[in-house]
Amino acid sequence: MRRVKLKLDELVTGRYQFENINKACYDLQAGLITGRAIIDYTD
């Protein structure tokens, strides 16, 4: 079995703080997020 390492930083195209959840939703709807986006719930 061969191990494959994923380049997670390349898969994530957006990072948003929880306070900016509305911007994340707008960006997703506008097609500005082409891969994955992360919502950060930490302070």
C-alpha cells in the first residue's frame, strides 16, 4: 500500500473568522471560493 500526502493548504481557497460568516456565504454564492473554505470558530 502506498501512502499519499495531501497538500491541504492548496485545497483550501478561503479562510474566514466566524464573525465574517456572511462574507464567506457571499463569496461562495458569487463563485469566489473555488475549492474549500474553512470557518474558524476560535478566538
